[in-house]
Amino acid sequence: MVKIGNIELGEFPLLLAPMEDVSDPPFRAVCKDNGTDLMYTEFISSEGLIRDAIKSLKKLDIFDYERPIGIQIFGGDEESMELAAKIVDATNPDLLDINFGCPVKKVVCKGAGAAILKDLPQMVKITDRVVKSTKLPVTVKTRLGWDDNTKNIEEVAERLFDVGIKALSIHGRTRAQLYKGEADWTLISKVKNNPRIQIPIFGNGDIDSAPKALEYRNKYGVDGIMIGRAAIGYPWIFNEIKHYMSTGQLLAAPSLIERVEVVRKHLNFSVKWKGPVVGIFEMRNHYSQYFKGIPNFKAYKTKLVMAPNQESIIETLNEIIVKYEGMTLSV
């Protein structure tokens, strides 16, 4: 049984990675329906929380059916991170996660996210302050290092374990790689096999199918897998991995009707949570992924993206069912 503090996550948990502009409550809802064991919010700026920035506060919204769920924060200043941790603590999630891995320039240039990998003493200082300021289990998500010359994840893991984190998720790339090239899980495996480190180690990067998930579990011995980009438009990946690991059989790809129903739920929640204007606008980023691989779909994608209101989108979804009903779909 894998546990983070007192939170039981099963024998081999599948985690939904925190993704900016993706891992909001509507997206998390469809992932929860499809088998994810632990989810995280989008990352939240510590400075934004302290300033009562509306966008940051909105990201604190969590719902009981999502549990266990973690709220993720980022920042480069230990005092701000400590204050942010206390704000998060008051919202009562199941755990608090620190982002030491985001490679995006606007985060890194503030000395936050993956930038902390260049300053291990500051990383330790921030983590120590956060751990001491909250009653929640604290976890960390990070990368192998800043670049190929500074892959310091083994030292990072030991130092963070020593100040009290309860789990570590490692993306198998450096900051310099961004999301390019192939994720290297060999160092993740070394961290997992370090006898000093007695906390769950989760691997992240390039898991996009059930067979690959099983292969990486067996090859690298991690305690669980965190999935990000592969779940966008395809939340079914979590149940597909679980089914394959327990039976050795691949589940059939979701039918068109299943895809439409998930899009409908995602859309309805998006409009309810964000309002009709923002909710409809931000759903536009998801249609291509939900209907990926369907032939001659461009005209329908255009209609979905250009639809002026929720009713028009629902009408188009109904048209799609009529047009493609009975078609055998593949991933």
C-alpha cells in the first residue's frame, strides 16, 4: 500500500499532474471519473495568494468528491511560501505540493519553479519553512536538474527527504530540455532505490499508453506514475492502465458517444465554474484532443470552436454523434 502521510493511495497509484490552464476542477472531474487516484490543482503563485489575486484564489477551489487532492504552490521566497502554505492549510486539502519543476520562462525568471534547481540551499530553506508551517503532508514535484551538466536530483531527493517531505514526483527531463527529447527515468530509479529515502517516489514523463506504464513500472520500480499531457483530451488513460496492469488486456478505445459525453460533462462544468464566456472560450483548447483521430473532423472542430454559446456546442455534439455513430475508433 502506497501512503503519503496517512493518505492511502492503493498498491500502484496513478496521479494527475498539475498543469497550468488544464488541471482545473472541470478537467479534474472527468479524470476522477476515469480512475485517477490522486490529483493536483494548477500551480498557484505564492505571491498571488498573499495579494488576494482573484485568479490565484479561484484555483483553491476543491470539492469533496475529488479527494484525495493536493494544492500546488510555487515561489522563490521562503517567507512568501510560508504565508501561502498557511493560506492553503486553511482551505483543507489533503496535501500541499511545492512546484520545483516548472520550466516556463515567466516562472523561472522569478526564481521559482525549476529555477530553484540552481540553488539547492534555497530549495531546502523554502521546503523546510513550508513543512513547518502546515499540518498537511508536503510533497514536491521537480525535474532531474537544470541541464545535462547539473543533474542533481539524487542530492535534491536526500535533502528534501531530510527536511520532511512525504513524497516526491520527478519529471525525467532537465529544465533545459523543456518537454523535448525523451524522458530519462534512470535517475528516477536511482532515487527510488536509495535506501535512505523512505517516501513514495513517483515517475513522470512520456507515459502515453497502458503497455508503457506497465513497462516503466517493472523496469524502474517506482511507487506510482504521474500523468500529464497524455490525459489531455484522453482521461480514459487512467482506467486503461489499471485494466492492463491487472489483466494484461487492452481496453477498447472509448466510443464516440463516450467521448461526446465526457466533452459534454467537461463543458457543462466549465461553464458553471467559470461562467459562460470564459468557460466556453477555454474549452476550445480541448476539442482537438478529445476527437483526435476521427477522420474528416475539421469542419466539426471549427463549428465547436466558433459556437457562440453552450446550446450551439451541444447541438454540434449531437450532430457529431449522428455523423459518426457506429464508427470503430482507435486511439
